[in-house]
Amino acid sequence: MLSPLFLLAGCMSLDSFFFNPAPLSAYALVSDVVPADALEEVSFQNADDVKLYGVWAHQPSPNAEVLLYFHGNTDHIDEYMGQVGDYWSYGYEVFIFDYQGYGKSEGSPTYDGVLTDGLAAVDYVEDHTGRAVEDIPFLGLSLGGSVATRVAATRSPKVLVTEDMFANGQKLLDDGSGLGMPDGWFLVDEWDNAAAAAEVTAPFLVIHGDADTYIQPENAREIFGAVTADPKQLWLVPGADHAEAAQTDAEGYREHVTCWIAQSCLEE
């Protein structure tokens, strides 16, 4: 859920609006799908020497495709083990990490900080696996889509998949807060994801629940319209609310994600 809004002198940083971290001292890492011995907790540093934590869901095969997953704005890695299990069941070696201030990661989340964290995660995965970013697909949920998109604009992945991402900060406020404040009146960080999406050159799949009441599906249409990458695809998942695409249409979700990553179903 959304955090309280803090208005300062007629303008507002969206940090308190977007970030809902839950610090903790130890991860549970419970999965009904991934075997416990396939899960590995690791740490790495970002460019500001902030210590971040991540978790690998390893596949038995060393040749498995590596998927870098950018989670949403609430809690920590433990709350996204269901998604990790889904992607692991598709055959991917999955890496998920906590932004600064989330879970065991040090620091406090900020607009610039989480982008630094995303770049650090790419560097870590490249160094750890020996694979170039061009061979690593990115998948980002909601806020994670924002981070993944900005990272992809400068470090182009194999493919980019975003799920339930908002088009920009003002639109999210209008959709989620009911305030209806004038465009640009109080936003310090605009979080213009549509503009960032236009800079991505990797194949781009936009997924969004067509029943999303938190981030309206019009966001996905605006983002898709801004995407200049070729190929690109928009999939509005019938009946899916926010972050529920995989649960609402498990077969369709798997098909879209896996064939997009394999580049076997890329289309205009």
C-alpha cells in the first residue's frame, strides 16, 4: 500500500510515496518451488559503497539462462519468493536483490539511490556469471520496472519485461492518491518512466493487468506508445489486478515471458 504523503513547502519528494521498505536482520527464503539448497544469499557493494543483499535461485545446469529480477516497492526479498519460484520453474537462474534500506541492505532508499543499486546489481551479475549484460534479460515489477527501465536505457539487456509499471509520478499520484494535484506542481522527482522507456533499445515487453486498480492500465498504453525499441509488445492481462498477472493467467504469463526472453515470439 502507499505510504503517507509528506508535503514540504509546496513541493514533494516522492521517496516517501514510492518506497515502503521493511528492514530485517535475516531472510526466511521460504519457497514451495525452489529447493532450499538451490537458494544462495550474497552481498555486494553499489557505487556509493552501500552494502546490498541479493539471493540466487540456482538451476542444476550451469548453462541455464540468467534472469535479473527487480522487485516492487514494498517489503523485501522474502515477499517476492513466489515470483522467484515462478521464474525458476520456467528454467531460469534467477537473481533478486534488495534496494538500499530494504531487507538486509544498508542505507535508505532514494530516487538516485535505487538506480545506483540497479546498476550495481547488473555489474554483480556480470562479474559473478561471466555473462555480458546483452545476454541477461531484465524483468521489473511496478517500481522495479522503473529501475529496470532506467538501467536498460544505459546498460542494454537481452530483453526488457516490465509489469504493472506507472507512466510517470504525476499519473501514479492521480491514480493512487485521489488528490488530483496539478501536473508538475509539487513533484521533485518526476519518475517519468515513459520518457525512460523511449531510450531503451532492447526488445521491450510491457505487461499490465487490465483490472489493475493501483496503477491504471492507461499507464501501460502510454508507456508502450513511448517505446521506440523494435520489437515491442503490449499484453494487457484480462482480469488481473496489480502484481497478479501470473496468478490470473499462469499459462499465458509463462508463455509471454519465456517466448519473449527466448526471442522466439518477438513481434511488432
